[in-house]
Amino acid sequence: MKNLQKGRSMIEMLGVLAIIGVLSIGGLAGYTMAMNRWRANTITDYVTRCVVVSQTKGVDGKPTVDDSCPDVLSEAVPGFIDGATIADYDPNTDDTRVLVTGVSTAVAEVLTEKMGTRVNGVQVGNGGCGTAGTFSNSNATFQTTPGEGESLANKVCFSFANK
């Protein structure tokens, strides 16, 4: 007797479906990681430009404290953060600190890993910009549950060397 049935068995189809599922999960994880890196790079670029323009406009190359980066650059903040402000200038160390609000925890983690030549450090949390010398990767703390009156959006403080 001849077997006239043609096609794939249910086991073969489930195997194909499992392979597609695994590849999709890997692709989504890679895409998410790439987007977080892009956001971190965009934030770093935006804040660096803000500091440079503020120093250029300031007196004796010193930025004006409490300047809003959208006002300094005459452009809006990137859509995935709430705001950026020049928080402090320390004349002793010649460092400028910029506070960025509304940064997701995943992007904040990427930001602490990448520091350029002008960025002395990155501090993450829901507080202010802290004091001079407190910026380092080992200092990074991530808040995963909101405190009273706080949201999950982190605040990231950059410390820039003005030299």
C-alpha cells in the first residue's frame, strides 16, 4: 500500500516555530540594546554641546549655572528625556555638572559605562548633582522602585572637565 500523504508532521512544524521564537527573542534583545546605546550617545552628545555652547557664551569661559540646555542650544531636548540643566560649576576643579532628568534605568546603565575624554563621571539616582569628586562608575546607583513623590525616571548628573 502506498502512502499518499504529503506535507510536514506536527513535530517538524513545532521545531520550526521554536527556532523562529528563539531568533526573535535574540533579535529583540539586540535591538533594545542598540537603542539604549543610541539614546545614551544622543544624551552625551546633547549635554556635551550644551556645556560647550554655555562656556562659549559665559564670562571667562565659565558656563552660567541654571541655564536650561534647550535655551542654550535653541533646540528641544531629545524626546526620550524630560530636560537638561547646567546644575553647577566648581571653580576649584573647573568642572561643570549637568543634570539630565527622565532617563530610563537601562539608558542610565549604558551612560555609566561610557565616559568620554571630557566626561569625568556620571552619577545616577533621583537626587541632585552631588559634590565634586563623587562621580565614578562604582558610585552609580539605580533606583528601581519610586520613593514617595518620585517617579521611576532617573536623574543623571554629568561632570565635565572644562580644560
